[in-house]
Amino acid sequence: AQKVTQAQTEISVVEKEDVTLDCVYETRDTTYYLFWYKQPPSGELVFLIRRNSFDEQNEISGRYSWNFQKSTSSFNFTITASQVVDSAVYFCALSDRMDSSYKLIFGSGTRLLVRP
Amino acid sequence: GAVVSQHPSWVICKSGTSVKIECRSLDFQATTMFWYRQFPKQSLMLMATSNEGSKATYEQGVEKDKFLINHASLTLSTLTVTSAHPEDSSFYICSARTSGRSYQETQYFGPGTRLLVL
């Protein structure tokens, strides 16, 4: 069965600290996609990244970076030099071909609080 | 690109009334739209998958007669909460997926609608 686990419920850091959000997934499919979304207090989910299962290269976008490791079924997200505006709930999600509707399987989310 | 709008953003209504929420993809055609419900401090719960021109597919435990979904065009899906009751108060979010090989495509989310039933 498909499953996404975000074991960290809440993380609190001081501004400028680096923080890593963990994501572990389960799927029997060999082809799948992984996503990260940010949900600020306003409520709208903002798409951050999509990564397919064949591309294990790490990705960096400004202060954001993602580490995809198939061997451990993990897709972790690191924010470098965190800022107060990074405070939000972050969701990791999985999409594969096991379900005909190709729906997203969400983790429970990690609430990040960045204190000034 | 890939903007999804939702209207209204806030609804307060009396118990027993019906509420319609619209979800629009503004700059792309969405063959599939999804409706989610989110309770405070919880993850998103998928309610139904809506494909243009066909009946919606509801997740287990979601009452199809209570939550009516219509996907009349490639840019518009509506969710109607019929005879709303206080327990229906929640944050409702839609998402839209571009056409193509579906499992590869990114879902883009609307800003959500907060429903409060008195």
C-alpha cells in the first residue's frame, strides 16, 4: 500500500538556522512521483517541487534543497538559513500508478515555526 | 502559470442551507479536479475526484448526496454542500491537474474555502 510518513509533527528553530524536514514513503510501484507543498497560515497549498523516481539527483533552489534517496525511500527537504516567512506546514506527497485516479497520497505534515 | 482560484473564500451560513463552492483553473485545462477537506492541524483528506464530463468518484465514507460535485468544463468544478450542518464546518480545498499522463502531473491547489455553519 502507498504511504507517506512525516514523523516530525512540529519543528521550532531560530531564524538563520538550517532545518531538515523528513519524508519517508512506501510504494510498490517502480515509477512514481514525489512532491513537496508548503501551506502558510493563509491556507493555500503552494507547490515547491516534483521529483520522479528515476531522478535521484539532489536539487537546490535558492535556500531550499531536496535529498532523494531511493535506498532509504526518503525525500527530505532542507531549508538553509531559515527565515520567519518559512513558517508554515509542509506536506510531502506521493503519486504512483497503483491507483487509477493517480491521486496524491499526503503525509501528515510538519509544522515549522521559525522564531526571530 | 498553473493558477487555481476558488470562490468564495469564506462562507458563513445557517444550518440547513446549501452552499456552492467554485473551483476554476485560470490558465490551463484541467481534466481532473480534486476536492479535499482539512480540519485544523490535520492533513488534507481527499473527498472526491472529479473528471470533466463524468460523474465524480467519491472516497469511502464521503456522502455523495451530501457533497454534490459537478465538473462541467475543463476549467470549472463545483462542490455543493447540501443542507449544511455545523459538523460540515471545515476548510475545503480544490486542486486541478493538467492533462497528460496523469500520475506525472502536478496538482495545483486553490486558496481554499472556509465554511462555517451556524
